[in-house]
Amino acid sequence: MTLPTRLKELAENRYSQQEFLRTLFELALEEQWFDLQHMIQHDMAKAIIADYSYEEGKGYLNQDIYYSCWEDVIEIGWARFCEHTGLSRDTVNMHLRQLREAI
């Protein structure tokens, strides 16, 4: 499924909020990759999709929308994080891989 335009706009706007990006940057500096990942991939992604679902009249956090769009929404989050911090996506993926291996 292609990401709906409105959902993409919501994701771009939310993930670009300066206070949110500052918090993510601080977590990265402190090597708190579990918390950083959770904020991007769980907290913010769910909030964005929930708002979109509600706007579309499909209730709060429609499961069909969630499962068809969550990966694309999360990608927007990581892209904004990389742009803000200057970290490459490869560096981010390495940290996430290390996090998974440690668990």
C-alpha cells in the first residue's frame, strides 16, 4: 500500500518537531538506543497513525491502517532523525542491530 498523502504529511510534521528531535538527539548522545528506538518506532508512530485513523473516521488506531502503514511511517521518523543528527542510516542500523543482538 502506498502511504496516503495526509498520513505522510502528519508523519513528516510530527517527526520534524524540534523538541522531539532534541530529545532523540540527547538519547543518541547518551547511547540510549532502546529508548530512542521505542520513541520513533512505537510511541510516535502509533500516535501519528492513531490521529490519522481518527481523522479518517475509522476509529482510534485502526488495525488495517496500522499494519499497512506502520513501516513507512517509521521510515519517515528515522529519516528525520538522521537528517537532524547527521548520522547515516547505516550507523543507525548498526546501533539497532547491536541492540537486537544484546537482547
